[in-house]
Amino acid sequence: MLKYSKALVFVVFVFLFAMCNQKNKNEAEKETILKGSLDVGVDETVKQIVDDQVAVFEGTYYDAKINVKSKSEAEVINDLLNQKTKVAITTRDLTEEEKARFEKNKINPRVTPFAQDAVAFISNKSNNDTLIALKSVIDFMQGKPDSKIKGLVFDNPNSSTVRYMKNLAKVNEIPKNDVFSFKTNNEVIKFVKENDGMIGVIGVNWLYQPTPDMVETVKQINVLSVKPLNDNQYYSPTQDDLALGKYPLARDLFIINCQGYTGLGMGFASFIAGDIGQRIVLKSGLLPYKTPGRKLNIRSEIIKDKE
């Protein structure tokens, strides 16, 4: 009887394994690098640049459909680990522990850096002081009061900006007093616009590419210049200061492909990291990972038009 039970378990295992392989095979057959439908988990702090990339990609390859699933960083990573989505765009690489989980499932994540953005500090227009020391913000995150900061405002407790600032301040939790969080970057911008003394902490992409309903609101806040920990100068989250490595709150953007086969995820990643995708990044105000080249035609003489 035991022998028959073992045989039955083995048959069921082989059947399930075959069905799983057939499912992956069917997915791969329906999809190519330029055709098919793909859900992409996107860190909501960089949604604007991803929307631009998707619009051009779909406008170029008509048989491709990219569905943007905008969530907090923690939710995006969890969906990736639980295979609810197989491609994600984040502001950090996978940790060694996260990579090990994929390797355990025989999946080798392909991680492609494609841009650099920044965490930005914003304040109310009534605040004439547009400078802030990074040390002051770190001290505030550590529970030390600062006369220049009435409160810090984040987009989401699970967002990449919260995780970034916690790592920078070396704290496990954000202070309970005078630190607030909402759900979106737009809510932070609106709150800071209406409340003096508050410092908003958001992804700079939302300032360079505000949604149509937020254009006028963005004009009514200040983007603060930041003094690094080891420098006496102040720098802004501009392309120039990012390119020179001066702005202290820069971070890389990654597209993480865990499909496990040659599919639309690979095609979209190649597009974003390629010439057109990098030009889209450049135009957005963020810093492309690879600066697109420019071709110049140089003439030895100027030919005047005939009258």
C-alpha cells in the first residue's frame, strides 16, 4: 500500500510540474519582446517618468500593452516576491536576501539601471529661506528638534522616500511627533503649500512633471537647496548637480525583470535603457544613466543663399 502511495505522489508531482512548465511555455508563446501584455509594478514616486516611457513604447510597438501598477515601494517589492507581478520599477536594487528568494525558484532577476532621480525637500512660498542643511533634517528624523523645521511630511509610510530617509538617519522608525504621512506625493505638495514651516519630502519627478491639476500648486511651493554633510555649499536637485554628483539625495532608478523567459519585460527594459528611453529621461528633468549622443554636421565653409 505504501508503495502505491509513493507512486501516486510521484505521478501527481510530475503532472503539476508539467502543467507549470506548460503554463510558462504558453505565456512565452503569446508574448515576445515587442508583443503582448505586461503588468509592471511601479514605485509611485517615479510614476510620471514611467508613464512617459510607456506612452512612447506603446506608440512605437502597437502590439505591446504595458499596464502600470503604481504603489508604494514596499507593495511593489512584495508583489514581485510573491509573483503577482514579474517586472517592477524601483528606486533601489534587490537585496541579497530578495535575490536568494528568486534563485530558490530558479529565477535570475535581470536588473537594469536607467536613470537617476532625487529626494527633494519642499516648503511653503511664504518661507523666504530656501536653504536647508541635510544634518538638520537627519537630526529631526532622530527626534532632535530644529528651529527651522516645524514638521516633516512624507507621502506614504511604506514609500521609498521614507525608507531612504530612515536609512540616512540610521533610525528604524520615524518619530511619532511632528512627522506626518499621507498617501501620495500630490497630497504632500498640497499640504506644504497650505501650511507654513512644514518641510515636504517627495520624489523630484513630481515637481518636474506635475499632473495637469497640480501645475499651479507646484508653482506655489519652494524647492529647497540642500547642504551635504561634508560640504558648505548648497545644491539643488537639478540635472547639473546630479550629473556632477553634488546633490546629496540622489538615487538610481532600476527596472527589475523576473519573468524568467524572453518576453515583453526584456523588450521594455531594453527600450528604457536604449537611446529613445534615455532621451525621454533627459527631457523629463531627471538624469539618464547613459547620456544620449548628439551628431553634429560641421561644414568647412558657410554657403550663402543666392538672392
